[in-house]
Amino acid sequence: TDAYVHAGGQYEWDSAAPVAVAAAAGLHTSRVDGSPLVYNRPDPRLPDLLVCRPELADTILAALGPLL
């Protein structure tokens, strides 16, 4: 798989471990608008996330932009 996009919302504990593994493997991880994923906030809900190969991040983020 080249990319994983999740825009249905989830809680930070649903993605913390997979995102850590992906980041350690050198993959791009962010929100679907390109902003960083932030954990340990008062509201633990994460609305969306993107995990992909780093060389695809700009293209995927540009394609997602009009959908936001």
C-alpha cells in the first residue's frame, strides 16, 4: 500500500502506535491537511490522518486539498 488516508475520525489511542511505527520506518505521517499529528491533548479525538511514502506526500496532500 502506498498510502493510508483515514478521514472518519478516531481517538488518539487508535493511531498512536501505528503512526509511531510508520514514522520510525521513515513514512510521512500527518493530518490530511498536512499539519502535524498532535497527541496528549485535552480532546483525544483525531479527525483524520495520512500515512504514506514521503515522496508521495505532496501529491496526495494536493489531491486531498480540494476535498477539505
